[in-house]
Amino acid sequence: MTPVQAIALRAIAKRAMADITSAWASPGIRNKSQRDAEARKILLSYEKRYGFSVPRIIVEIGIVNGRIKHD
């Protein structure tokens, strides 16, 4: 992956996480299965739009949030 792609992926991950958290804050989302369905829908839309796979976006979200350590 080129440095430009890595920077783009990081920006996409930040935007995806912001969309997911705002969707989770909506009044209709209450339990884990609803959150999972909403997050999956958002991640699939990002996969189609930008071409990065869902697992790659999830890993990058983990790195951005500090849950996954990146060397």
C-alpha cells in the first residue's frame, strides 16, 4: 500500500467511525443486534464507495481508536 492509500484509508476509517457512532446515537438503535446491523450497513457502503475491504476498514478503525497497536 502506498503512503497516499494509507492516509486515505485512515481518513475513511475516521469518517466511517463517526458515521457509525452518530447512527448508534439515533433513538431507534437500542440493543447490540441493531447496532451491529447499522454498523455493517455503513461499512458495506464504505467498501463499495472506496474499494477497501470491510475487515481492512475495521482494522484501521481499531488502529485509529488505539485498540490495535500498529508498528
